[in-house]
Amino acid sequence: MQEFLDMSFAGNGLLAWLQAAVWIVGAVVMMKIILPLIIRRISTWAASTSTRWDDALVQGLRAVRWYLVAVVALIPASNELVLRASSERWLSGMATVAFFLQLGLCANAFISGWITTVRQDSLQKDPSTTSALSILSFIGRVVAWAILLLLLLDNLGFDVNALVAGLGIGGIAIGLALQNILGDLFASLSIVLDKPFQVGDFIVIDDFSGSVENIGLKTTRLRSLSGEVLVFSNGDLTKSRLRNYKLMKERRIPFTFGLTFDATPDQLEQVPDAIKKVVDAQKQARFDRAHFTGIGGSSLDFEVVYWMLTPDYTAYRDVQQAINLGLMREFAALGVDFAFPTHTLMLGKQSPIVVALAQASGVPEASRAL
């Protein structure tokens, strides 16, 4: 047995090779048998808590790959052997790459798992935050992989300082070339964090209006009342003045109308009370005021203001229709009529005007008094 253990291969005894193999086999066994038990135990504990970090931790542990761990185990395994300098460098480099690659996979899975669990909660509370979470997830993963790449290159012996300086200059050039895209990207972050509007809100931007369907990295999409999709760049939205009707709690409604000049002062005095009666009959409306505002060119003008107790536009139109019909009935009972644009021509001369009609072919002229 001792003679068998004393056998040498590639300059190392059989016992040294067995000790090196134990490191690799032990790492694989731990990943295949022990790690699933740990994940199962942590998953049971995470299900009983209200936090999301432990759920993300489970996702990160599930990203561990046994073959990458086996490659990482080459470092302690190589310490049991006597190898050439070039072989040690290759093994060390492979193990370093495998270690940082495995670390990146775990970090990526952790960030994705946390974003996924938080997004499920935000879909019910605030749908607009799902876009922000997607953006933050993308940025977080990019930053994580960039940091791990720099650490990997530093461990492999590259001059990271020169690389960072080069990346800084290249980043400036790329930033100048992509400034519009980057502007829209940060504008989307501003929208989802400041929340001037959210998914589902009805907004008006200049002459365009619609319900927000999606807040993306570069553009925001609205569904207009006529059915088409309106696409706006996020940078334009942050620079525009917009009206958000979803945040409206009550809707102020002013409207005007005119009555004919044959209405008497007593009739005009009863008009505000009749308007109040009609508006108060609507359960979703609150009367504010009604006034005889002036004498127009062809009507006696009134102004009415009331408040809708709901921001729903369809409800507003239904109430306005009911008010219009009610006003027609009340004014008919009062004996007043709605005015319409008219012009009356008044002639100042009251005596008849003599008009002479000339006829041809020598027929005598005839005179007619008008």
C-alpha cells in the first residue's frame, strides 16, 4: 500500500493527487447535496417573513453552478501539488475567472429576484413604479457586472487605472453621442420617482390627451380617446406643461347662456333660483353660484358655476345634459326663452318715402309712396 502511495505522476505523489482531488470532489458534493438543503431551509424561513431580501437571497443561492465552484476549487487543489509556474498561472487565472463569474451570476439573480418580488407588490399599489423598478434593475445589474469586471481584471494583473481612465474618456464620447437617449432615460427616472402621472392616469399635453398605458425607458405611450396610441419621448414630457385629470377630486364646471330681451325684471330675478333648483336635483353636483352678468348684443347673459363631486368625465356629461333639460323646463314654466344671435334694423325716418319708377318706351313715370 505504501508503495502504491509513493507512486509519482507529473512530479507529484499519488497521495498529493488524491488530496487535490478531495478538494474538487468535496466542492462538487457540497454544491450537489449540502447547498440544496441550505436553500430549502432558507426558503422555509423566508416564506414566514414579510421582507423581500431573504427571498432575493434564495434566488442568489440558486444561481450557484457546481462546475464553476469546481473550477474555483482548483486553487486549494493546486496548493497540494508541485506545479510549474506557467501551470499555476493558468489554474489561478481559470479559478479567478470562475469565481468572479459565479459572483456575478449570484449578484444578477439577487437583484432580479428582489426586483421581481417588489414589482408584484407594486402592481397593486402603484403600477407606475414597475417601470422604475425595471430601470433600476437594469442599472443595478450593469453596475454590478462592471465592478466585478474591473476586479477580475485587477486580479488578473491588468492595469485597471489606465483602463478606468480610458473608459472615462470613452464614456464622455459615448455620452455626447447618446445624450438624447440618456436624457430620455433619466427623464423616465424623474417621471416614475416624482410621479407627475402614473399608468392609468388621463393627462392632457398641449393639444393631445389620453390615458397613460406605459412608461418606458425612452418613451411614454398614451391611448387617446379616439383609440390610437400617442408616443412621447420622456424628455419632452418633463419639459411640457401637462394636466393630470386622474388627480382631480372635484371638477369645476362653468357655463353661460342668454335669454331674450322680452324677459321682465321679475322673471330675470327668478332665474338664479330656478338654476339652483335644477343643479341641486343632481346627486353628483354641488351648486356654487348663478348671476345675471350683463346685457349682450343679442341676449341677457347669465353665468352659472357648479362642482362635480366626481372627476369622471362621463358622469359630468350626463349631469350637464340633465341640467340643460331641466333649465329648458324651468324657463318654459317662467315664460322666458333662450336667446340666439339676431340683428334688428331700426329706421329713424317715420314719414313715407316717395319712390319714382321709370319705365322705358315713352311710358309715363309712375310714383309710389312707401
